[in-house]
Amino acid sequence: MHATPAAKGEVIQLWNGNIIHGREYLFPDNRCEPISYYSPQSGIGVVLRELGKQGPLNVGVIGLGAGMVAGYGRTEDVFRFYEINPLVYKIATGSFFYLSSCPAQWTVAIGDARLSLEREQAQGFDVLAVDAFTSDAIPVHLLTKEAFALYWRHLKPDGVLAVHVSNRYVDLAPIVALAAEEFGKTARRWASVDDPANAVDGSTWVLVTSSKKLLENPPLAGAGRVDAARLTRPWTDDYSDVWSVLR
């Protein structure tokens, strides 16, 4: 971790190799402000703000990082994080303030996210964010048809699966789009750009839902379609082809 300057003061950053996994402003007045891949202009930012207009949210997040998604939480919102690495939990609660200072209720399940979700009763998430793919080590078991069936079990009928597909090495958007088609869902790509002065990293999210109303109304009406033609079949627990999605 190290600090860098930005428009609103210094920012502490969580790195793993050359991949940023979290950022937060050091000044207390700016804590809880979602930045990096989770800015208000990002796919997850847009979805949480739009659905939040309807009332309190129940949000699941696979991949804790610094806990930045909790920056969107309000007093009546509930966030449940799934994190495989206990050290990440210690860093998120000991060196960052998104969890300790932001008003939402939150819990963290330590262990493989898919195994945790398989053991749990349906959570009824309004949004389930899957954020485990930014490095060069892709957890394939979170991208299979069986994994997506599990996500739908935990989402409300019109809930949103938000998959963070920013990656330097592979294009994961077609995998998500093809899985969406398999289950009769609609997938849209939402890309945002770098804004270094405000500690924002450009990101790409694929948003999957059955809610035509959400996708047809601003701002998500501007989200792009995802072409899955490069893939011949969905990934399953018995089949995956990383070669086919290399950049």
C-alpha cells in the first residue's frame, strides 16, 4: 500500500503486483467516497444509484478488496461481501474505512464465494457484484453456467448481476453475455474512463438483468450490447476455453 496525491487530497492504495485492488481518500471528510473502478460513473455506481432511488438495497459482492462498494451504502442498506483471502479482510477493516465508517450494515463471509453461496439460503439480492477478475489469475469456476445459476438463485427476479470484466489479458464480456442468453437474461456493457485527478480508474462492467425497464430508461439506455459470437458454447464446470478470449 502507498499514498498518492489527487484532487481531494492523498489517496491510499491497495496493490497486488501491478493491479490496484482498492483506493480511498486519507482525509476523513472524503472517506466513503467510491473511487477507482467503483466511481459514480462506473457500471456498479450507476446501478446502485438507480436502484437506490426505489428504497433500501440488499447487495452482495464477490471480492472484498478495500470494501469500496460499501461507499454507496446508506443506513438501511445491507451489504454482504464474499472474500477468499482472510488477509484482505484484515486490510479492509484495519487500513481502510469503507466498512468501519460508512453507514450501511455489512457482513463478510470468508472462503470461496461459490461454496459460501451454495451453502446459504437465497439472499434476495437486489444487486450481486462479481469483482474477482482484474488480475491475470482468472477464477474460472465463477464464470461457468453452474455459477451463474447460483447467482440467479440469490438475486431477486429483476435483480442485477454486475460483473467487473476490466482485465488486461482476457475479454470476459462475451462469457458473461453468453451465460445471460442461456438463462433468458439481457447483458449490457458499461465502460467508464480514467480520471486520474479524482483517483478514478476506467472500468468495464457487464450488467445482466431481466428488468427491461431498468435497461431502457436513462442512464442505462446508453449501455452497449455485448457480442458473444466469438464463443462457441458457454463455459461450464467441465468446459472452459481461456484461449478463445485472450486479448
